[in-house]
Amino acid sequence: MLKVDGIRTFYGNIEALKGVSIEVERGEIVTLIGANGAGKSTTLMSICGVTPPRTGSVVFEGTDVTRMPTDRIVALGITQVPEGRLIFPGLTVRENLLMGAYLRKDKAGIAQDLDHVDSLFPILKERRTQHGGTLSGGEQQMLAIGRALMARPKLLLLDEPSLGLAPIVVENIFEVIKKINAEGVTVMLVEQNAQMALSIAHRAYVLETGKVTLSGDAKQLMNDPKVKSAYLGLD
């Protein structure tokens, strides 16, 4: 479904990604794990066109999207939930969700997807007239995911969905990610909580200083001595 081939992405003269190659098959949950500054978020930004790579390529369902405008990439079926959520604090919950459907014209389908988001996150239905900025951190993360789903993505990019959330909320979010995937959405997950990420992913990549250093079956990587020591806090 997605083939990232040898991308090098820069911020000015600083090379953030140094030849990253990643593949995602339809129906998978693929996770990227690594320390702060490893290049995980930059990889997602490069895929969705926010920070286009200087060299290398990003191909989605056979279409080269490497330097395509972000709105066209969204229209093709890639949607990102950014780190820090970035909801619109002055808009209501319902208005935030409708922003996710900005490129769509199918009113019946939009109404159906609003109902679907309500079923995934019942608290958002209760909060529909509240401003996004008044929600708790967990509710804002639910809203950010719901907003992304309103674009009907084929591939959902999730950047640090557990960041700053209480453990019970994290468990809820990860259960929803599994459910979204079971419903047919392919997921690419960037996550500092390596234990949670590896527990729900099919495959995983480890990024270190802008390079992929390990990849493979997520459950096998969970038992890799280097991963256990560096990312799971286990000896």
C-alpha cells in the first residue's frame, strides 16, 4: 500500500532522515519506535507532504506522492493525527469533526461517519456543542482521531497518540486503534510507548538518528534484547 524508498529529509542544512525505507501492507498496523529526535515524526510529515523529502520517493497505492500537495495526498486516502493533537480550540466538537470532512461533498456519508465517530467515542457525542479547547487531553486526542476519520482515510498516520495521557485513557485509545484497523483502515503508528505500540502492531521499525536500524514482526521485536533494553526498560 505504501512504499517509502530511501527518503532524505532536511530542516535547513540538518539532515533529519538519512535514507529511510519503509513498507506498509494493506490492513496492517505498522509502528515506528525510537528515542526523541530519531526521525519518527519527520517520517510521517514526509509521507503526508508537510515536509517533503529532498531525495527518495513515497509511493501510495502505486501513485508517487513525494512532492504532491498535502490536500491531494489527503484526497488519495492518507490522513494524519499530529503530535499534540492540534484541534481547533475555538470550534465546537462537532465543528472540529466536520473540518475533517472538508474535502468531501457527500452529505449522507458525512452524517454516517459522524454517527460512527460518536459510536467510537461516546463522550464526544455528549460534548458535541463544547469548544474543543475545553476538553481534557484524552478527549482532545479522541477528537483528533475522530476528525481524521471524517476524511475516510485508507491509511491513518498516528503521531504519539498516548502523549501526556493517563494510563486508563491510553488503553482506551489503543483499543479504538485496534477497532479502526479491524474495520479496514491501515494504520501507521509513531509511539514512544513502545510496549503498547508493539503489543497491537503487526510489524515494527526502529529508528535511530534518522536511520532504520531494526525491522520485523512486532512480537519478535518485543523480545529482541536490544529493543527490550533500549525501549521497554527491560534487561
